[in-house]
Amino acid sequence: NGSYNYQVSALYSSGESTLTAVAGVLVEVLYPATLLTYNVNADNVQLNWTAAATSGGLRSFIGYKVYRNGTELSQVSGTAYLDSGLSNSVYQYYIVAVYSAGVSTPSNTVSATVEVLYPPSGLTVGVIGDDVSLSWVAAPNTSRSLLGYNVYRNGVEIAQVDGLVYDDMNLNNGMYQYTIRSRYTSGESVDSSPVSIEIDIPYGVALLSSSVLEDAVTLHWNLPPVGTTRAFQGYFIYRNNSLYQVLNVASATSWTDYGLANGTYNYWLVAVYDAGLSIASNTVEAVVYVMPDLNPPTALSVFIVNDRFVTLDWTAPVGNVLSYKVYRNNVELASPVANTFYDPNLPNGSYNYYVKALYAEGLSSASNTVTANIMIAAPPTNFVATVQNDNDVSMSWTAPNNNETAFIVYRNGLELAYLSDVLTPSYMDMDLPNGTYHYSVVAVYQTLISAASTVQTVVINQTFSPTNVQIAVVQNEVTLSWNAPVNLDQFVGYNVYRNGTNYAQTSGLSFVDADLANGTYQYYVTTVYLTGESAPSSTRVANIRVAYAPSNLTGTSTDTNVYLGWTASADLGGFIAYQIWRNGTHIVDVNTTTYMDVNLPNGPQTYYVVAVYSFGASSPSNSATINVVSAYSPQTAVATATNHNVIIQWTPPLFPANLTGYRLYKNDALLLETTALSYSDNGLLNGDYHYKVSALYGAMESAANDAGIIHLETLYPPTNANIVVTGNTANLTWNAVQDAGFFQHYKVYRNNNLVTTTTDLNYTNVNLANGSYGYQISAQYIGGESALTNLLVAQVQLPYPPQNLNYMVAGNNVTLYWNAPQDLSGFSGYRIYRNAEIIAQLSTTNYTDNNLPNANYQYRVTALYGATESANTAMVELSIAIKYPVTNVIAMMNTSTDIATINWTAAPGGPTLTGYDVYFLIDGEQTTPNSWISVASNINASSVNDAIHGSLSTGYFVWAVVAVYQSGASEAAFSNVVHAVSNEDLTGTFATKLLGNYPNPFNPETQIVFSLKEKMPVKLLVYNVKGQLVNTLVNDRMNAGEHRIVWKGNDSNGKTLSSGVYFYHLITPNYNKVGKTLLAK
């Protein structure tokens, strides 16, 4: 296959003509691979074939695709392929050759059967009596070719099964070894690991006979045929269907039962082995009859108390019994007097008791015999199982030391060992295959087996590495092979590690790592078991060294330069450089996949590229021929800036022949054509300006020479900044920057702190607190920040009102309180308004308006900021409506007319006062208003005349005045006590009496009035509400008659007292009275 060019000439007698034009032919026949063969090795299939007819390295051939069961498996370049790690099955293979134009027809098809005969693993065995139970783990990687399993005993096949268990039953005593083989369509696997067991049945006693002598029965028998492995330990002797005696003498062939009461007795024996009990012997019958002499005890009974305590009681015989003798197992135990006995703390065992009565004449015969079997099956404790020597398990425990006869060790629920040596509580289970094992131990007693100890679980994880690891390297492919480990119990497969990383898994004995990059690879293999992974095998090293040629070389020319590009080599491991060859000459080495060949003469240039590796050079790439036709550029070009003007200068081309001028480009746009060698570009705005200069050769233009990039950026500030303040809002405006090139935004500063950035030409600063603010603005460019504008000053001074005005009324006092304004900058105080009039000016946030008359009131508060007053708070409205009583009620009697004149000071009641009610009463009736006599009702005057009412012409009289309001009446105010005397009794009419005080309430003074029946010592004392003496008004002897003492509301030192309630106390030898008054200021 390939490309072929043909030309034809005509041959004349005079010579040969010129050649015709070239005729090109492309031959591209897609030849297939042939002679595909295979070889099966375990779970690997090795394929080999003959190369396609034109696959000898010509460019049209690519490689081969390997198909398995109609599915593409891999693509390779060689003529061999290893398909590894296959499951058991039948596989169909064919090969297709791959060309650049497509694929060939398939090769011949081969059919390979993979059937690895894996054995099962994990064979375990359990023995119950003469039955053997086997179980195992299925063979790995099974498929439809696995038919089942063959069971072998002592090398002979005994069964074929489909499952993973088998029971071999009814075996004779002897040693047995078992193995299992997997059964496939093509044959059997090798044996599994073997297990061995021994069957040893405990045989019973033969030819039991008996003889009787008086009250004793003797049994005789032959020894049982003892097995080879099970230890014979003794006998259980049964009497009358109950276990009567445990005989731990294996060599015994006779036994005597003493002290029997008259009667018939049946006996049989059971042989005891370390593996259990035999079947029962034949039964013999013995009759005991002894002529009675002395009466024996009767009805002997036995009770077991608290597991290990035996209580005996019996019926006393007729006669003069001195005491009793108790026998245990034919040995005298005790001589109690009573007909009961207590035998404590007995170890496990069988105990026979009988009792004899002791008379003066001697001992009676024995009572009946009773048996107590003490048997507590305490389990072993502190059971521990640990792994030793990789695949041995060591066990130990604490024996109960309770007459146990043996221990049984269990593994995975099946009996493992019967240990008759109770003095050595330990056991070693050796040479175990990999797996998880559960162990326990029980104690064996004469008639019982204890509960199991705690279960101990151990894991045997013994792994074996693969051996004899070999490696083979072909081009970029590595083939590993190895031998299986020595033990495949619980085998799963193999892990293949490459450079320390688990790279692949397989169950076969080889592995192919294909299409590797150049480099050094380290391989090792481990064996994977169900229980874990083995240590690594020996390490093998593969060095992949393939020199791959570059491809797809192309080139283009620009002026005098050729630009080359190619596709990198397929693998750069060990790569050093690419060699560039031009017209058959090596010109340079590069590490990239491009190269520019510069300053070339005009004409065709032919190139190819070779990849150089540390281990050699590749074949050449394809070749590329490029024709060079150039126009020379100006040699140099440079641009320089002064302010916002740019001067561009350049020098002529190296070869200026046929030069017609120059083109100057700014930012890739043509600026002008000129024949000069410089140009000044003036009045430029902020910006980046990129200049290039090319040379013109008529219609041909050279490559442009870069004169450089000029960056022009002047940081212009904003202008005409202005500020207007409205309330607590400042509005700033300004003009845009002169040049917005590279401009980003404006920055607004307040009191030298940045408050915002914006692209707008204004900024509003709202909700300013009272104070002075200085503003400046700058412009932010990419290259920095402009200068600041002039300082703009804003003065904010708002009179904020107080907030949340509220009030509280206490009597005729009003307390106002409020919250301070939200901003106290410039604040100087508050004004309090009542009914639109200023009543106070202060700096605190509360105020009390005292002693208000009854009326309706409106309050508001303002805040003062210097000379500026804020708006009002919300107005609060309230009413004072106190029912004030009258004061200074004075009654004066005209003795000639018996007319009393009552005067009072009007109540400060305001508009709600409607008038006064006046009442007459006898002194002492002040607290019983129902007894008062009305004198006047709802009058508007502040005085009234009244006579003595009724037949009362002589006595002590009082008048009460009540102020009447729209909402009700005030408390009564009482006059002084008037002492009225009739004309018939002008002498000796005074009684000692406290008559009260007036005015009451009072300010600044009041008169305290009292009368004395005769001359006597008098004290008049004043107390405050705390009971403290504040003044002594009288302390002297006083004459009979009426007395008026003035008190000016002061203490004994003349100091004016505060407003409040005071008590005055009149004290005489036979009279003691307290009055109350109110000092109101």
C-alpha cells in the first residue's frame, strides 16, 4: 500500500521523448490479519496472528483491534495479545486490521475454553457420635462449567453433592481423613486441604451379675471393650431405676451395696467415658431378707436444701433408744440423739444414707437407704482464646473445681476436644486454615454438663505471597507472570501493584500492562484471601523506551520568516528535544512544538523534525516545503510622548530597494501613509495608543514594526463643586472631569473620610446630625486619584422637639416627664407651657406643677437650641378635681340672743364648687353624721346664723360645714366647740374637755380650745405622725373655765415645721384626750 507516481515517454529510433505529466495512484487495500491461533493457560488466553500483508510500517497501517465474543476488547500495534483473568467459559476471538482509511475484514475466528479447576476451601468437620458433618467454601470464580463437588474419605470417593455440606453417618470406630474436589465438565480439581477425625463409641458393661450376703448385695461384671482414643473413667450404678452410686474406678469389676433393708433391689450399670455415657448394661435383681432383732429406724427420708445441704429425718422405733448412728456411703458419719440430721457443704457426688438405732443391747439393723445426688454444673470462667504462631489458637480458663470430671472444648458450635485432665484447664487448637472461629468450653460432671463459658472469637489470617514473579517488556507493553502461593485456602485472587498503587486484579497467573508511557515501572503482586491480603512478592522493574516521531508538520511563511508547527510525539517520557532540519541540514534544537525560522532568502525551504530521547532518536516526521517571498520591514520604530503629544520615529529597512513609502498604524488602524521617517500625533486624550510602522514596496507591504504602546493618563479633578443645605440634608453637585479616559468614579469625602463613590455628578447626604461638615470630591482613574476640590462647608442646626411627653397626677400636683430630643447638638434647655403660657424653663426631662386649683389644664414642652425653639411636643390634657373642704370654721354665740354665727373660709374648689351644707351637732357626734341637724343647704355664702336647736339650751355644741361639688361632697369641717349656758346655771357649768382647734387645716397658726372644771395642772403637747414630741404648749396649773392656746406650727425651738398631720394631747389628772390637725402650706 502506498502512493505511486507514473510517467510515460515515447521511444523513437532517434531517442526518447519528454515524459508525460505525472499520474498519481493511491493503493489502499485493507488487508486482514491471518492465521489467528490461541493457547489457554489457566485463566489466560494467549492470541497470536500473522501480520496483515502491508503492515510493515507503511503510513496507512495503524494497528489491530481484538474482538472477544463480538465486542472490541483492545487495540494493539503488535501481533500478539494476552487476555487474562477470565472466568470459566467459552470465548470466541477474531482480529481486525485498522488502517487510516478504515478496517479490514475479520481474521479467522478461534474458540477458546477457559476452565480453571479451582478446588473448594475452608473445609471444616464436626463429629456427633458416629456421624461426621462436613462443610466448605465454594470454589472461586465458578461459572456454568462447575457441576458440583466430590467427597473423598481416606482417598476414596464416597459421594457427589451439589451444595457446600455433607453428612457421613453411622461410622465404625477409627481414623478418617476427608478431602473435597470441585467437579467440572472437564474433570476434577485438586484436593482441598484435608481434615482428619477419629470415631470412638463408648461401649457399655457386659455380663452384670449379683450375689447377696445378709444385708449386702455384691455386683460383678466384665470390663467394657475400651476404644483407642476415648478415656474410660468409671461407672454409674443405678438401683431401683435411680442413679445410686458413681464409681470412679475404671478397673473395677465388682461393687457391694451395704446396710440394705429387707426388700427387692434392681441394679444396672452405665460405663462413663470422657466423650459421654455408654448404653445401660443388663439388669439384675437381688432380694435381701435379714431376720430382725432390734427395731431399726423407719421411714428414713432425705431432702436437699440450698443445693449442697442434706437433711435426714426418720421415725423412731419402739423401744428404749439411746441414740442413732448415721451412715453415709457405708461409713459412720454421726451419732445424733434426735431423729433428724443435717449434713452440710457437700461437694458434687452421690451420697447413700441409712440410720441404725443404738440400744443398751446393741445396734439395730439399718433403716431403709436413701440417696442424695449433689450435682451443680458450674461452668468454667475467665475463658480466653488467642492466636499464636499465625495459625494456632491457645485457650485457657479457670476451672470451677467442683468435682468436674472433664472439659469439652467447642469450635464453631461443634465439639472439638474432650479433656479428662481437669488439672490443666487449657487447650491448643493447631494448624488451622484461614477463617473465623468461635470457641467455648463446658465442664463435665458425673451426671451433668455445665452451661458454656463466654464465647471467644478469633480470626486466622495466614496469607502467602505469589512466587517466581517474571517480567517481559516488548515496546510499550509489560507482561508479568508468577507461580501460585503454597496455600490457596480461601483464595480470592491477585492484586497487581504498579509503582506502589493497586493497579489491577486478576485470578490468573499472568497480567499484561499495555500502552505504557515511557518511564520506569516497578511491579509486585499480592495474594488476596477472604481473610486479607498477603505481603508483596519480589519487585520487578520495567523500563519503557520508545522513541516516537513527531507528526503533522506544517509551515507558513511571512516575509522572510517561516513558522513551523507539529504534533508532539505520542510519549515524551525520556524526551530531550526536537531537531529541526532544513534542506537536509540540522539547524536548531527546541523543546516546543513550534519554531520560527527567520531572515530567510526567498525560495523553497524543505523541513522535517526528529524527536531526540535520552535513549535515541525517532524517525523523521513528514516533510513540509514552504516558499519564502519577503518584504523587509523598517529596522527600528519607537514612539515617545510629551504631555499629550506622541512622536513616532523609524529607520529604513535593511534592504530598501523598491521601497515606495511607509504606513503608520495607531491601535491597528491606518493613521497615514508617508515617505518621512517620523510623525507627531498631537492633542491626544487619555488612552493607550499602540503604534506600528510597515514598509511599502508598491503593492506589497512588509510586516509592521512595533513602535510601542504609549499610555496617556492625566488625573483631572471635578470642577465647580457646590453645596446646598436643607434641614439635615446636604446636596452636593459638580461638573464632570475634563477627560474621562481611564476615569472610574468620583469619591466624596466628609470631614476627610470617604463616604461614597459614584459615577453621578451629585450626592445627597441625608439625616445629618447637628454639626459642621466639610466636603471634598476627587476623581478616581485607573492610574490613581485626582486632587480634591475646594472644601465645601455645611452647617446643620435643627431644633428637634422633645419626645413622648407624658404626665402623672398626684392630688393637686401634676408631674410631667418626656424623652430628650433625638439630637442634642446645640441644645440649651426646655420650655414648659400650661394653657399656652410659659410656666417654667429648665434642662431636666421632668417637671412638677404644684398646688393647682381645680380646673382643666393643657401642657406642652419645647426644646431650646440657643435662640431657636423647637416645635411643640404632642399636647397632654388633664383635669384637677379635688373636693377641697372649707377651713377656719368659727362659731360665735351671742349670749343675749342665743344666736350663733358660723363663719368659714371658702374652699378653693374652682368652677366645680356649687355651694355649702351646714349642720348642727352636739360635741361628740362628729363621727355620726346621721345625728346631725341640717342648718342650711347648698348656700353660696361663707357664713350663716343659727340658734340652739330643740330643748338643748345648755351644753357643748359644734357646727359642721361641707363643701358641695358637682362630683360630690367634701369632708366635713368642724367649728370650735361652743359652750352654751342657760340663765339658770351660770356657775359651775364647765367640764374638763378638749374642744378642738380652729382653723383646721391651718396656715400659719391655729387655736387649740379646751375647758377646765376646776383649777388643776395641765399639759398640752404636740406630736408628729412618727409619735415624736415636737412642742410643749402648756405645762402649768390653769384656772377653771375655757382656754384658747395659739400654736404657730413650730417646734419647741421656734423652727417652722413642714406640712403634714400633727396630734395635740391634753393631759389633766382626770382627763386625757388627743386631737388631730393638718398644717397645710
